[in-house]
Amino acid sequence: MKFNYSKSNNYDKDKMDLISDIDIIIDEKVEVCDTKILPDNFKAGQRKLYIESYGCQMNFSDSEIVASVMQKHGFGTTSNVEEADLVFLNTCSIREKAEQTVRFRLDHLNSLKKKKPELIIGVLGCMAERLKTKFLEEEKIVDIVVGPDAYRDLPNLVERVDEGDKAVNVLLSREETYADIAPIRLNSNGVSAFISIMRGCDNMCSFCVVPFTRGRERSRSPESIVQEAKDLFSQGYREVTLLGQNVDSYKWAGEANKKETDLAIAQGKPAVTFANLLEMVAQISPDLRVRFSTSHPKDMTDEVLHTMAKYENICKYIHLPVQSGNSRVLELMNRTYDREWYIERIDAIRRILGEDCGISSDMIAGFCTETEEEHQDTLSLMEYVQYDFSYMFFYSERPGTLAARKYKDDIPMEVKKRRLQEIVDLQRKLSYQRNQRDVGQVHKVLIEGFSKRSQEHLQGRNSQNKVVIFPKGKHQKGEYVDVLVTDFTAATLLGEVV
Ligand code: SAM
Ligand code: SF4
């Protein structure tokens, strides 16, 4: 068998694979976030919308809701910005770099608008919510500013711009879940799809801007989630990922508003928990894989782990961001758990789901006042857990957050970057070791399509969320195959169907 890949002992090549697979910021030129563009889907005579999404999966998912809202009002989508009548940037505020990227993009769009003055430019998402009307003052080419809870209002806002005004709606809601809007899956491989099960976040981690940009936590009705998953399955999808900032705190007792949900539960009304929801989705079909993200260490229950163990089609992979391995830093971060608590949760995963369960994390290097010893605690925790992979960042102060108000961002940039590099280097070693364990084992792989680098090879994921590449034979996307892993890089498993 011949692969177009370097051998697994090619360390530099492995490093490159890993760096392109995990979102890292080491030097200023490396971009943090993924960007996605919705492809062509328009009829003759329709006004054309071009949407570019930055940041997390939640944003990509929201853009599909935006496309659906706009389509109902007669707009089609285009992947060619030059032919668009409307350009929407769905933005991310999580780190300074993410915001800079959007500013650069707006500079580019400026030249387009000069050629085509009737072009409407809208800024959506977290950056819109954070900056509100200030955006219109700072970026003259922007016509519409709309926050994550106001997408139903977009057609009205466009109408206002058509009439010659600028338009802003950044109202946050305690109830909006867009439960009744069927997202247009324009960005999908037709095999795996994302379903938002909740919105917002009530956690107030001190470094994080999300509670300010996405508002209060609220859950979506389980019926609407299960129906969406059933519809996807009947359209040929074979994997759904349930999305939320903190999926373990999902709960439903007949009310979207969390305050009312908590009250109803206190009064004895039965509630659907995240473990219940997982089970409901897993029962749709054994051929529908279920994933979820993100789990919060303070809320992840044994009940969820036992539900995962009970159903083969709930993937054995948990993204459990730790952020830091030191209890003092975790307290400053307001994560509400300490190192011991986190280790106990990892032990529970290993006890209930075994050594093969995939575990990944998010890490922040150089948070306010972090000492060298405390940084070493992060490294030793990584060794303890043996993460399969991690998303690694250095701390970026965000205006308005608790940390920005209370603590000095006092770790010099070169120290932050050096600590981040140490975390990245260790993760590379751990990923390599974890992948080495898979050699000689057979993995059930859901095929997602052709490998990025060869039409002769297919790629899919195993239950642990690792990419597996193998010669295509007569197989097709959407099929499950058993693959014997014969080789690996730090980012990918290589093998053959058995
Ligand atoms: N809700 C998820 C959780 O609690 O794990 C994560 C949401 S956030 C969109 C994704 C990751 O970005 C966080 O886990 C954290 O590692 C990172 N992040 C958030 N704020 C950051 C900041 N100010 N500087 C650097 N990284 C940050
Ligand atoms: Fe941000 Fe913490 Fe909420 Fe995650 S749990 S979105 S890090 S506040």
C-alpha cells in the first residue's frame, strides 16, 4: 500500500500536520479560527447573499440559520463575493486576533464597495454584539450590525438599508433558540451535521467574552432537536454533533427561559437532562452516530458517561477543556473546579469508558499572574490525562471581561509564546503516543469523502474523532467500514479496509 504521506518517523512533517489540525497561535501570522463560506444556492433574479463565518462551530451553524431566514425572504446564497448584493461577515470576538482578521476583511471589502456602492455589508455575531453602534462609527462601510439573537430581524434590517438608513439590532434574548428554523445545510459533506441544542452561557469564566456576546444560557426543546436529527438521518446524514457552550447544563422543563426552567424544576416538574437528550438522539437509529461539544468539567456527570457506555453509536470522545492545570489559576479563571476535581472527572471517564475513549482539551498559556511552576502544572496535567489532541492558545485580554477588569495582563508576550510552544510540543508528543496505540487495531470508520490530498483515498473518522485515511476500493461516503490501522502521523491514522 502506498500513501502520499511521510512516514510516521518524519517528525517535522508530523509537526506540520498537527499544527494545521489544531488551532494554535504561535506567531502573529498564524490564524486562529477557521473561516467558512456558504456555497452557491440561488435562482435567477434573486438578490445574492455572500456569508463568511469566523470562529467556532456555533457561528457556522448560525450562518445556516441566517441563510434559511434570508432564503424565506427571497435571497439566494453565492460563494462569489464579487457577484453578491449583500455581504455578511459572521464574526468572532474570542481573541483579539479574531477581531483583527475581520477588520482586515472589511478593508478588503472597501474596494469592492467603491466599485459597487449599492453593495450592503452586514456584520453579524459576537463582534457585532460586543461593539454595537460603535461598529458603525469605526467602520464606515458597514450598513448592518446584528447580534446572535436578532437574526430573525435581518430581512427588516436589509429593508431599512434599502431605504437609505443604517440598521442595528443587538438585543439579546432569554428565549431565542431558533428552534423552528430549519438550517440550510450548505456547508456540509452530507454525512455529518451540527445541531445547536442550547445558546448562550452563564458561566462567566473570567477570561471569556462569550457570556457578554451570546447572552444568557437557554436550552432548546428536546422534541425539536430529535425531529431535526430524524430529518437529517432520513436525508442520508449519519452523524450529528450536539452543540452548546456547556452541553452538560442542558435542561428542559417546558420553558426556554432558564430562570423559569429552574423554577419549574424546583416546583417538581420533570426535566430532560443532557444524558436523557443524548439517549433520545441515540435511539433514533444505531446507524446514526452522536457526538457533542463542549463539556464543562464542573457539570459532566457519571450519568452522561454511563449513557455513552450504553450506546455504541454515541461516540467515545469527550472534549473537556481544562484551560490550566493549576488550581490557583483555575480559581482566577473562575472555572469553579480545581486540579483535583478535573483529575477525578478524567478518572471517571477512564473507569466508565476505558482507556480508548478519546479526550481533548483547550489550554490557555500565560493567564494573568501565572508563574513558571503553575505553567509546569499544566504540563504535568497533560501528561496525566494523555490528551489525544488540544486546542492551544495564549491568553488574549478581552475588553469588559472579569479578568480585564480585575487582573493585570502581566505575562510578557514572549513568555506567553514560549509557554504555549512548550504546551504544543508536549501535545504533539502525546498525540503521537496516543495514535501509536491504534496501530494494529480495527476501527469502525464513518466515511466523510475523499482524502484532502488524494482522490484514490477516502477519509472518515473513528469513534474517537480521529481522521482515518485508507485506499478507496469500492466504498463511498456515508458508509461505515472497518479499517485496520497500519500507520499514523501525529494528526492522522492510515490503514486499510478489512
Ligand atoms: N465553552 C467552552 C468551554 O468552556 O470550554 C469554550 C468556548 S471558547 C469559544 C473556546 C476556547 O477559547 C476556550 O475554551 C478557551 O480555551 C479559549 N479562550 C476563550 N477566551 C480566551 C481568551 N481571552 N484568550 C485566549 N483563549 C481564550
Ligand atoms: Fe466562555 Fe467559560 Fe462559557 Fe466556555 S464556559 S463559553 S469559556 S464563559
